[in-house]
Amino acid sequence: MSIDFNKKISSPSVEIVIQVRDKNGNPTGKTKTFGGESCRDACDWYNKQKPNKKKKRRKKKKEANK
């Protein structure tokens, strides 16, 4: 077995690992990872990971009959 030190494995300059949590804040054991070259790509990826809040529906008011 020979080891070749001339090969360069390029690693990404930005790596992010996020712990996935449930709605109560407890860890689920899952992780999400990102690796890339630019900070802008990392920022875009991070913003996509945020959960979307559901919009609350407003109840329609019943009109008073005259």
C-alpha cells in the first residue's frame, strides 16, 4: 500500500452543521450539513432552513341583522 501525498483534496472553505430540533426545542438526533466555497451560498442555504410560520386565519365576524 502506498500513500500519495501529492494529491490535494480540496475541502470547502465554509462548512456548517446544524442540529435539528423539534417544536419544543429538544434535539431529534438529525443534522443538516452544508459545505461550499462562498459565504453568500452558505447564507442563502441557512435562510432556506428556517421554518415558515403559518399565518393565523382571522375569523369572519357575523354581520348584525337589522
